[in-house]
Amino acid sequence: MSSPFARLIVPALLPIVLILAWWYTSEGGSSIFFPPLSQIQERFQELWLFALVPEHVVPSLQSILWGLWISIVLGVGLGVLLGLNGYVATAVNPVLQFLRYLPAVALLPLAIQLIGIGQEMRVTIIVLGALWPILLNTIDGVRGISPGLIDVARSNRLRNFDWIFRVVIPSASPQIFAGIRASLAVSVILMFASELLGASRGIGYFILEAQRQFSLPEMWSGMILLGIIGYALNVVLMAIEYFALAWHRKARI
Amino acid sequence: MQATKTPVLEAVNISKSYGEKQVLADVSFSAGEGEFVCIVGPSGTGKTTLLRTLSALGTANSGEVRVNGMAITRPPAEVSVVFQDYSRSLMPWMRVGKNIELPLRRYKLSPAERTTRVTEALRDVGLEHAKDLYPWEMSGGMQQRVAIARSLAYRPQVLIMDEPFASVDAQTRADLEDLMLDIRARLGVTIVLVTHDIEEAVYLGDKVIVLSGRPASVSATVDVPLGRTRDQISTKSRPDYLELRAKIHAMIMQSPSSVSG
Amino acid sequence: MVAVLLVIWQITASVGQLGAVPTPVEVARALLAIFASGAVWEPLGTTLAGWAISLVLAVVVGIVVGFPLGTSRLAYRLSVFTLDFLRTIPALVLVPLVVLLYGSGLESTILLAFLGAVWAVIMQTIYGARDVDPTALQTFMSFRVRRWDTVKFLLVPTALPYIATGVRLAAAICVLVTISAQVVIPAGGLGEQILTAQLGGAVPSMYAYIFLCGALGVGANAAFGKLEGRALAWHPSHRKVSA
């Protein structure tokens, strides 16, 4: 049961069965909404390997990565500031909680009104959604730093720079990563939603156009691509986390 | 050793209260250059409070701490602290070498000199080959050695230690005690060690400060004339050692206010 | 602090520093106006209905699917990768398909919110069912406790705190997806009102509707957070140290 073979094969069984089931039921199906998977696969190869990648995939990925990057820099920066100043953090907490639970898509019309429908709008809306999980988790992580470490730092007269970058941030990094993971999911959603409402490029735009023209195999291929991209980004982030937090994982054993 | 010389570390009439509750009352003592001073007292007598005041991590309500005759208000460069809880005082995300190097970063040292200092400090505690390990790959005793090395690399005049061997097993504890005696002999650093263990205090100290009562005050300062080289077996079986141990034990037991507290 | 921020917003907006952003007073007035005129009730009702129905569906289906997956090692190992993959796919991706199938009505937002939230309940139920203390289970077995009683007195109490967390997460996700879907489809409710207000140039009422959406999110999370706290009260990690 726990041989490496079984460990790889068992989890792979269900996806294989599901895909085969989809393949054969859709093959003879008559619904125009569920075109044969074989046809979707054909379209997928034509469109996304790699003809339309520069036009639609690249701008979408750019929005996500810029939005996420800005959120990380802002979120960690502000989070450390607020986390180290407990009173301020307590004071602004209600505002942060409100912004966190405000569905960021609800801000889309507002962002369009203020900024228009360019790339900046999409990055902005991603930041408006993705910032809060990182910010709140960083504050939590920084406030949770052990009093022992504070004593060590003070008695060793660490420079503020070393204190923040070598003690505070690493110490909060498990929580920061948890925040980034949540923010990544939000970023993908907001990228897609913002492209539905205002874009002339991008995967979301492509899927919407395909839907409007009733090109269902194309639409499905876009949706599958988006699913794969979302999952792949998640895997990349988990891999980074796995290496960056090796100390955390091992120190607890 | 000369009585006329300014003590390296001096506590003058330190008092401290937390709200209504007074913890320290008029605590005074001094530690000369190269001297090994043990502060002993039962649990809950404000030893940790005293230590935080000595290292300027906490402030006293009255009295002052002087280092080389100068009153201190912030953690001074001449003093380094080894904390009891080694697992929390080392950064688990840094290798041993980086942990030791961390406090040195504020000084403009060349990379070569930094490396030298780290290597020397590790050699001083007998961990020459541990530079690239992570703290959590080591035993508790080794981790405490790393914490001591971090303080030594800083080249302090005074090493303040808070129950440093409370969470290791007996054999490791004996090894670490002898390591501290050895470090004092070789480097001439002044050591102030806080402990609740009378045996440890007498074995290590040139001088034992007995803290008792609530609020705690210095009930006695006992010189320990056992010489500077000591041995776990022969020293601990000397009649004068046993006598001193019994005497300090009696002082702590008989302290009237510790009963009423 | 909130007051301070509001005052800063009021001052900067009223001197025109923020471009087209209205002052908080204008927003508050718009908020009062939509309540006074009754314009708010219908969209609010649509949003709440969509939210509640999708949440109930997600919770019921999540628990029913999650329990067997959590109690059987094989079922868990078979499904873990698939679940991991499916839950990273944002529900909103299905908007174009769902619109084709069900149009822009309540069914669409319910389906989307359900698809967004059900994973949280499934995963939490699985964690809960897997967390059964082996010693407790052996104790139950050695006393030959009946199967149903084992479920009732061991499995359910162990899993309940986890499920409560899943329900809280699902409640928040349902608010999020319902409103988001209403904006992008658009499919009625508060979400569409935001869009309508923007297109109609009624900027203060756009802010008022956005504010309502945020309040809904905070409210749902707070209410279900309380519920979770209650379900967790016995849990060691949650027990308050009594002084």
C-alpha cells in the first residue's frame, strides 16, 4: 500500500477513470453544451500549444504575477509595520476585516469607473483582493513572535535591519506563506472576473468570446487551460514553500 | 582581583515592583574582572527580573546597574546574555554559523574576520564541526553550546546566564558547567550565573549571592575559597565544599520572610 | 480609528483630491435613500436567497460526500489528488458555461456558489473523520459498542468542530461567489446593482451597494465564527485556560 508505486498510482486512478468516462459519454452525446472531449482536446492542441499563448495567456499571467507580487511586497511590508505596533494593528483591525470579507469582484465596477479597463485596472483589482490575506497573516505572524526571540535580539543589540529581515520576517514566514496561498486563489479569480468585464485579451476574454460565438469546444478548451494554469501556479507556490520552510517542517519533528 | 579596581558589573540598590507587588528590594552586588558570580535563590524570588535588569532588558524602579562604572539604560555591548530556553533563543531558520554571526552584523567586520570569530567561538565551546548544522539537528546540550558561542563571538566582558543548564540532563549539565569554568579560565570573561541549584552555585562560583525573601533581597554574599580549578568529583567531596553547601542551604531555608511568602 | 479614516476620507474627497470618489456623507445618504425607497429589498433578498440555498446545498453534499472519504483510507487515497485539483479551480470559471445552461437567474448563482463552497466542507469533513483518536476507537471496539453508537458518540463529536470550520469557510465563499457571479453575469441581486449604479452614473449608490456587500461578508463570517467557537468549545486547542 505504501510502496512508491502505489502512492503514485492510487491517487491517479480516479482522475483517469473520470477523464475516460467523460471521453466516452461525450463522444456519442447530443448536447451542444458538452461537445466530445476528443474535439475539445483537438482544439486545445491547436489553440494553446502554443498559437494563442502570447496573445491570451501571457497578459493573464502578467496580471496575476504583478498583482500577487505587489500584494506580497505591500502586505508583508505593512504587515510587519502593523504587527510591530500592536496598538495601531488593533485600531485598524475592523477596517481590515471589512476589506477582507468584501468580495473584491464587487469593486470591479468601481475600479473600471476610476481607472478604465486597461492592464493597470486588472492589476489593481487583483491587489485589492489579494492584499488582505497576506497582510492579515503577516500581522498575525509578527505578533506571534516569541518573547524569547525579542530578548535575544535586544540583548545582542541587533540592527533594526537584521531584526526585521533575519528574525521577524523568517519567524512569521509560515503564516506569510499561508496568506500567499490564499491570495493566489483570489488572484486567479480576479484575473478571470476582470477579463470578463473589461479586456480585449487574456484567457477570460477568450472564453467569453468563445461563449458568445457558441464555439463550445473552444470555450471548454479555455476553461480547461485556466484550470491547469490555476493548479500549476499552486504547485509552483507549494514547491517554493516546501524549500523555503524546510526548517519549519523539520524543526517541529 | 584587586579590591580597588572598578567592578566590571555592579548592581546598586535595585528595587523593582510590578504594580502593587514588589519583587526586588535594594539588591546590590558586584562582579570583578574574570570573576564567576552565582546568584542563587528559590524559584519565584525574582531571579529572572534581576537578570533582565542587569542586562537592561527591563528597567528597575530605583537603583542602577553600572558596567565599568557607567550606569546603563540600554543593553550594552560589554554584556551578553545566555538564556535558559535554548530552543527559542536560536533561530531555527539559520544554520549554526549564521546564528552566531547574526549579532556581529552590526559591526563593520571583513567577511574573513567574521568567519574567524565564528570559528573561534565554536572552537571555544568544542563544536568545531557544527557550523553548517541547523540548531534542530542538534541535542539540547549542543544547542546551549551554540548559544554560548554566539555570546562569546560577540566578545563581551560579562556573560550573564539565566538558569542555562536547567533543561539538559545531568551528564550534559556537568559537562557544560566545566565548559564555563574552562571558558572563564581561558578568556578571562566575567560570568554572572543565575540558578536555583545551590550545588551548582557553590561548584562554579568564586562568590555566591544568596537571594531570599519576598520581595527578594541579598541575604548573604558568600565567598567560595575553593580555588579556580575545580573537578566534578574531587571538589564536590571536599569538606569545605560540603560545609559551604550546607551553610547556604540553611540560609535559604531559614530566611524568615521566605516562609511567610 | 475607523472614525479617523472616515474623517480623512471626507476631507480629501470634499476638496476634490480623489477625483470622482464621493464623500462618506454622500455614500451614507445614498445608503439611507436605497433603504427609504425600498429599492434595496429585492436585490438584497435575491442575494440572501442565493447565498442561503447554495450554502445549505454545499453543507449537505459536502458532509455526505466527505464522511465516507474520511473514514476509508482507500477512498481517501483514491480521491485526494482529484479533490486537490478540483478545489483549486475557481468556480467563476464556469460562468460562461452556466450562463448558457441556466441563463442569468438564481439557479446560476446558486450552482456557482455551491461549486465554489462544497470543497471546503468536503475537505474539512474528511479531516474531521480522519482525526478520530485510535485509542478511543480501540476502546469503543473492545467494549463492542454498536456501529451506530460509534458513529454517534465518537465519529460525529470528533468531526463536528472541523465541519463547523468548513461551514464557516463555505458561508464566506458563498457570499463571495454569489455576489461575484451577480456582478459578472450579471444576475440580479446586490452584485448587479453595483454594476447598474456604475453604468447609470449613480456613484454614491454604487458605493452604498459595495458597502452592503462587505457588511454581508463580515456578518456571515462573524455569525458562523460564533457557531464554530461553540462547536470547538470542548476541543483542547480551543479551551480557554482558566486562571
